[in-house]
Amino acid sequence: RMELARLLLDSDRLAEAEDHAREALDQLKTGGQWVDDLPENVVLSIAHGLLAEVLRRKADEDDVIFGDPDTFHAMVNEAKENFARAAELDPNETYGSYYAFFLGDLQSVVPGSASPRRQLGQEPPAIGSAPDEALDPDPSEPD
């Protein structure tokens, strides 16, 4: 389901992507992990990040932005909650936090959650890439 949700997201079929992302998350929460190579927290983090990205993209559509404000705010808040949950489950997760940056401070929705670590202007990292710390081998040295 996650794979299909990702493909649908990439092809801008957001309603279908949301359905599949939610189904995948529900299956994972009930012990339906189908990948043994990754820890459960990592797979759940990716699923939460995927759903969050679908919701973020849906909230960016004109009919949502200019539609019912309560629907818009609920969608943005749910996206923030899922981005925060993804970061909580896998602190090294960098893919979703790149997109979460554009939603602002996640702590305003989920107190104690990790704030997005990516800066504007950076390309999103590849899924499974090294954490930010690996990008700068000696963070004590100024740029």
C-alpha cells in the first residue's frame, strides 16, 4: 500500500494516495509490517511521513485553500501531527522533515515533537539517506 500511495502521490492523484497511505498506516499499526529488513519504527515513520506529505499537498490545492477554513486547518494540523510522529519514531528521518519545514513549527501542534531540520533551498534528501550530521563531518568548524 505504501508503494502504491507513493506512486499515486507522485502522479498527483492525491485522493487515492491518501486512501492507500491511511490503509498502509492502519495495517502497520496492527502488526502488518511486510518488510523484515527495516526496524518497525523506521517503517512506521516512513508511513506517517507519506501520509503527512499527501495531506500537505492536498492542503495546497486551490479548492482546499479557498474552501472551508476549518477543513484547511484540520488538514494542515493532521499533516503536522504526522510529520511530528514520523520524526518522533525515527529521529534520523530527514526526508519528511524537509517537507515539514514548510508547515512551520511542529511543536505548536505536537508539544515536544522534533522541529524540522532542513533549511530552505536544500534539495530533499533521498529516502534512506544519511542523517544531517553525516553531511557535515565536523560541525564545530564554521563554514
